[in-house]
Amino acid sequence: MTGGRYRRPDGSHRVVVTGVGAVTGFGVGLPAFWQGVTEARTAIQPTRRTFEGMEVIRPAATVAGYRPLDHFSEAQLLTCEPFVQYALLAANEAIAAAGLTSADLTDAAIVLGCGGGGEISREETAIHLFANRRPRAHPTTVPRTNHQAACGMIAIEHEILGPSFVIATGCASGSHAISQAAMMVRHGYAERALTGGTEANVIYAVMRAFDAARTIASDTCRPFSSGRSGLALGEGSGILVIETMESADRRGAPVLAEIAGFGMSSDATDTVQPTIRGPVRAVMQALADAGLNTDEIGYLNAHGTGTPLNDRVETAVAHAVFGPHAARLMMSSTKSQIGHTFGAAGALELIATILGLTRGVAPPTVNYQGADPDCDIDCVPNEARAHRFGAAVSQSFAFGGVNAAIAVRAV
């Protein structure tokens, strides 16, 4: 058993974040994301999708001002859906921020979360085959729709030969991917990894599906607020470079935060109705893994979908985990600003948490109208707040009753 700067008490490596990148409804790049967060703006707006004379208009946050040909060649776009494009853009930004070159990444791992993969091409193919009664799909349908295309394009761009794979656990995909990548680095399977999540599925069929499930808001996403009515769809990508503390020190890399602990659990109760016991288990595991007491957590980035049931349950989880400290804990939802980005959500929300930790800011919950007695927490309503904290938690609770929580600590 050891400890110290480079090793955890059990002798495994300490894992740190040295670079991050983001594509969100605020636009391409981390500066646009963080500026939108700290200015307490929302990228959510009424978004229209159509099919054969039918239309649906629902709140969503698509990537502002995005033009694929500004970033990719026509040849690349033949096989790269937007979810792949966003992942590659965010990865490039994270790699540059970490001060890495392709030569440094040969043996790196790539572990990404993605809930839907190539939903745009699947919808187009279904229309082509069934509505238009065409006998053949487009020849690029398979490479455009497979989830692992995002890993493949990042590996090709940077000549990465290490292990790469995608985790698909819906809303928890990004958090599960980061946890898995951190485990690999912690135990020596890779010295560094690119990890996070990506998603682009704001399309007619997905809007109709979530509408039928009665989970989409009537106006906008307003977590923990009175008058909330549901979630807003979102798209984008968040990518983190993680590596051993020893590697970061050896090359003089900037260290943003330590991935101090993580926890994962299942509700084992219902596939759509959230429960308390599963999330509590995941958060408690993350704190125990990090060696943190509940009163050391200064900020919590909530799953915070804005549905009436989720926010009530998540408030109850906070009280069950943190006890009296829950009354003092700042607990906000980034989904109120960039929508629910599904496979990218856990990654983008962890990035918001890390930036808040390094810059002394608690991200806000926007669109807040007033208190709900069932959500008696400080959700940092409508304004980012100057707040220094040394440790934080980001949590994701997904359909299927699967949960993940990540604890980060200042270094």
C-alpha cells in the first residue's frame, strides 16, 4: 500500500485531467461553452423538424452556427455523421489544450459514450427504403451509423493504436465511459486516454418518440423549478484527456483536476421510473472511492432533466447522501442551458464541473421560475455564482435504471 502525489492508497495511479474540448448548443469550442454557462444563457430554442407534410416543434439545443464544410472536406463528410464530427472537433481541442502531439498518443485508449450513434442516417435510410420504396440503401449507411465511427475517426486523425470502444447506456453513457477510461489508466492498461461522449439526434423520429413518452418540455427545460414540464433535446460532444499524475508531471502538463473516484449502480426496479436507492449507491461509491466525506463536496452537477419526477427523486437522493449538508450544497443542472445531450451529457456536465472548480464558479440552473417545495436544494438559480470549492460530484441517471457518479478534486 502506498500513497502520495503519484499513487492512491491502494498503490494504483492517480488519474488527472489535462485537457478538455467541447461542442455544444453555444457553438464549437470550449470558450463558447463556458461563456454561455457563466453568462447564464440558454441555447435551447423552439426547433422544427418535418416529414411529408407533418411537423413537430419542440425545445432543443442544436450546435449554433455549425457548418460542416468549415471543418471537414466533402470526402470526409461522406462517412462522418455529425456525432462523429463533433467528437473529432472536441477531441482535437482537448488534445491541443493538453499539449499533446500524435506521437504522444500512439498507445492511448479511446473510450467514448454515445447513446444513438448515426440516428440521422438511420432516419434518412428508413425514409428512402420504406416511404420512397427504394430497393437499396446508400453504400455509406453502415459506416455512417455505427457508434464506434467516432472512435475510429479520432484514432485515424491522431494515429492512435491503443484500445478504443464505445459505451451505450443512454443518458449515463458519457459518465460510464469516463469511469471506464479512468479505471484503465488507474490500473496501468493505458498511460493516458481520450474519453467523454458525443451525440447528434435532434431529428423528427427522436422528437416524436420522446414526445410520446411525455418527457419533452412544453416550453423549455427548467430543472428543480415550479412549472417545469420536461427535458429539451440537445446535441454536441465533450472530450477529456486523462492521464496518470506521473505522466502529467513528467511532461509539465497543466492539471485541471483529479478524477478522484467513481461509482456505478443499477436501480433494479423499473426501466423508466427513477428510484432513490440506485443513485444513492452510485454517489456513495464515488465518494468512498475518492476518500471524500460528504461535507467536503462543494458543488454537485445534477442529472437535472427538468421532468417533474426526476427532479423530485434527485432532490431526495441529495438529502439521503449528504444529510444536513444538502441544505448548503450548490446543485445545478447544465441541461437547462445546453439541453439533454444524452451520450455527451455526462462528459459535458463533468467539464462544466471541472471548469467551475478551477475557476471558482458554480454553474447556474437557468429558466428557473420559482421554488418547488419538493426540490428544496440550492440549484444556483438563473445566475452563475462565485464559489470556491475543492471537490465536486457530477452524476448521471439513465433510462434502464443505470447510474454513474464521478467525484473530482482540485490538485
